[in-house]
Amino acid sequence: MKKIIFSAKLVVVCACMMLASACSDHEVDPNLGPYDTTDTTDTSTILSNYNEQYRPQIHYTPATNWINDPNGLVYANGTYHMFYQYNPQGNSWGNMSWGHATSTDLVHWKEQSVALTRDELGDIFSGSAVVDSANTAGFGAGAIVAIYTSSDTYQQQSLAYSTDGIKFTKYSGNPIIKSTSTDFRDPKVFWYAAGKKWIMELATGSNHSIELWTSTDLKTWTQMSTFTSSLSACNQGQWECPDLFPLTYKSQQKWIQLVSTNPGGHVTGSSTMYFIGDFNGTTFTADDSYSYPLWLDYGADTYANATWNNINGRRIAIGWMNNWNYAGSVPTYPWRSAMTLPRELSLIDYNGKPILSNKVIPEISSIAGDWRNINDGALGNADAYEVQVTLPTSVSWTITLSNDQGQEYSMTYDAADFRIIADRGSDTGSCSFSTGFAIPSINMPLNTDGGNVTLDIFVDRSSVETTTDTGSSSMTNILFPTNIYNHISLSGADGSIKVRSMKSIWK
């Protein structure tokens, strides 16, 4: 049963974790709190009204069942394709397949039939997709080729192809890269025009490295190099979900390497870090001017961030809005997990160095109402909304979102440390489903200069995504208030507040 889904932009960042029993690309550590792997309830025949408690109203969710990593992000013939890790048989991790949704604007999504399901080589783990315009693989000019990890006793790489973007045929020669490793996954493939060849990146999990491979036909691959980090803080958990792409900084081309790590993220559990450097067609070399990890998002709930292939002139990312510490326990039904809003990436300058900016894509305005100034703190009864707050950076202050049940989520700016501290404690709403969920201190540096800062805050029924207006820093956290926060208050400083409602993508 498929549904029309209207979703809104998002971008994202990445982080992974070690688990004790096979779970997605990850393994679950029983010491990290409750993780429900026993739920085998088949929710695939349940009719969703997209109005269940906690159901996101501007974020992509499937009608039913479990999702995690976005996969196979590719733009073809006017359509954005988003595949993702999916359990077609239930609301917990398992039976890993590629779910599929399509969009023409990155805001409104249509859920398609499941694209790839388990076969004799194992589960269908994370991967990517490309448009083979020159027919290098022989499946037809313009065919969409999906490259993914087949996971069973070992993790090996396989491919499938589609001439219509909906129905996929698995390649008879799978696996295209054989392996006897259990830490060898998440292929990200892209066309490197300067070398007239395909590049594949593969993550090695607890080995903390990214292997770079090359091919001219998408079928036969040769390893070129390996990227590692000398920073011990970057090597705390499994490395997963690599993504390598170029951006412009001061009229020069730089390359960005995304790596999701879990556990060992910025907060706890899962996060996405990035490296800035250079790629010569064979080797990625990170700049040595950074002595600390760079994080795509400083919240608790962005992981497996990936970017779309085949979009000219823009680099747009989206991530899984959850955390392996409690992903299997969040109190949602008949679906579990959402994607972040898509975000546009660019390089901006901070303290004389480039950092990655990520802002919610401007297409979000297509479902937004008019801006109105807030003087009494009342945000209205919207299904979701964006609130914009401008405050000074010279003094400390607190922004508090609350609802009529007295539940609240606060963000406090510490002027001495130039950072925002979010309190996702027990007062935010439901937290008892996991001992690791309530976190009273989630820190985000502003990474920006000036006497004032403007925050864009996107509030949905079960999430708050906060970015600076330049995208210099972002923080994504899921929450489960009884009802959406509908009031805002400021303390410590005077500031301006305006809000615009977001139309539910389900109505």
C-alpha cells in the first residue's frame, strides 16, 4: 500500500554505532539501553491516516514500518529518487530492503513499491545510485544503476539497474566486489569527469577507514587508495556511510568527505562528521589545519547523511533523523523513524578556514504561510512551523518552546563559550522508552561572528531542527511532546521573533 507523501527539505550529517546483534549496517550494544528487536508485527496492511500521535507533518516517513539510512539518492529525468533502508515486514529493524520514494521538488514525496529485497547473497544494506548516461555498464543509456552492500556471512558489493526508475533487475554477476569481511559496506559511487571514470567509496566499520575504488563500467573495480584520520577523536566508533563531493571555497575547489560514526558521535551514539581536503582522482587528503572533528550537525539525531547524485550546481543532503542508542524504542506506530529536512550544503569562511554550511532548502517555502511577528509568545495551532529568532551574542539568554501540557524544550546561549546548550530532559515529553534518551545538555557552537545571531527553528510534532541563518551550525533533536509546542518565551535578553506555519504534507 503506497501513499502520497509531501515532505520538506533536509540535509544532513552522519553517525554510526556498534551493536551486539546484526542490525542494519550496525550492531547494537545492549549496554546502550532498550532496543526493541523482538517486534515482528506486520504493519504493512495497516492503513495510516498520517495523523497518528508523533507523526511528522513536514518530514518524510513511510506509511508503515521501520526505516533508517537514506540510500541511492539520485536525480533523473526531473525526479528526485530517495531509497532507504526499510523493513517491509515490520516496525523494527530486520529484513533489510530498499524502500523508495520519489519527488519533483524535494518537498512532496510519493512512496513507491519496495525496490530491492533480500536474496541469496543476504540483506540489502546501504548504498548509492547513479545515472549511467553514457551506458558504460551496458544496461542502457540513462539507466539508473544502484550499488549496494549484500550482507550475509560477509559484506560484499552488488548492483542492480532500472530503465524506468521503479523496477530494478539485479545484475547476474553479483557480487561485483567479493569479500570475506564483516566490515565492508555502504558504497557511494559517483562519476569523476576529470578522469573519465567511476569512483566508489567503501567504509570499513571498526577499522576506521574509507577505501576508494575505480571502474570504467560499474562492474569491474580496482582499489586505488585508503583514507584514514590521525585524530583519535575521529576513531571512536564504526565508520559508515561515506560520501565524497566537491564544493567551491574562495573560487577554489575543495572536496568534502562525510563519514557517519557510531558510537562516538558529538553527543552520544550516532553522528556525522566531515573532513575538508583535496582529491586528485586517486587519493583524498584531508587538510591538516583541523585538530578536532568537524560535525555536520551538533544534535543527537542526524545520521547516515548522504547527498544526491546528478544534481548540477547544488549539493543537497538528507539524513536519518534518529540515533542507534534508542532507535528501536521510540514510541511511534505504525512507522518508526523519519528523514530530516533536506539541506543545501556549501563552504563558508569562519576564522579564516572553510566550514560546511547546511541550511534547509529554500523549497520549504512552498508549504509555508506568511511571516507574522510574535509579541505574546503564542505560536498558534499549526501542524508544524518555522520560527525565526534574532538575539544578541554579547549576553546569555534562553529560548523556551512549550505546550499546554507544561512540556518544554529549551535552548540556552552561553555567551562566555559562544555556544547553545539544548535541554532535552524529562520535561520535553515522553522519555521513559529509553534510559539514554533524556539528555539535559546538547551543545552547538555558533561558528559565526557578529553582534547578533539569527536562528531558524523548524518545529514538527516530534522534532526540532535549529540552524543559524547562515547554516554555520545546526542541531537536530527528536522529541515526543504530547502535543506540538505552541508557545515560545525568551529570557535574559530582548530579541525579535517571527513565525510562519507549515502546511501538513499529509493534508
